[in-house]
Amino acid sequence: MARVTRSDLVAGDSTLGSTNQDPPSAWKVNKMTPPLAASAQQDDACTWQPSRQEWDAFVQRQLDELGLTYEELAGQAARRDFRSPEALVLWTMIG
């Protein structure tokens, strides 16, 4: 995996401040380029695959903490008007 340094990103003839020119080629990044580095924590990541009963219990606990029913949360999603960031996160997880 190639590492990109700061000097790789700054062209020798810097055109900072110029609005009439394209950015130096060193600034252009291929959108398909993978992340530069992964942390050691990502290498040791574990996944949890709950049973259907465990998942349903988790969702219900989260709804209870938010003081919502599934129907109320779905209504907020339909209106795209969530009462809290936590409600949006929960809908993203279960929607």
C-alpha cells in the first residue's frame, strides 16, 4: 500500500490562491483509491450477528429509551423530521 505524504500533496510550484488554473496534478485523487491506512483496531474488529429475538429485543429497548413506538419512528422517517439524532440513527439501523 502506497503512503501519501504532505509533500506528495503540495506541488513544487504551488498555485494556492490562483483561481484561473486547475489544481496541481498532485492534488488530484482517484475516487477509487482505498483509504491510506487502517488502524490496528479495525484489523481486530468483531461483528455481532444477533438472533432475531436478540435483534427485536435490542430495537424495542432503543425505542423505549426514545419513548417511541415503531410506528411513530416510521412516521418521523416518512416526514423526514426526526425528534432527535438518536431517532435518526435508530431508523438508519432498522429502517
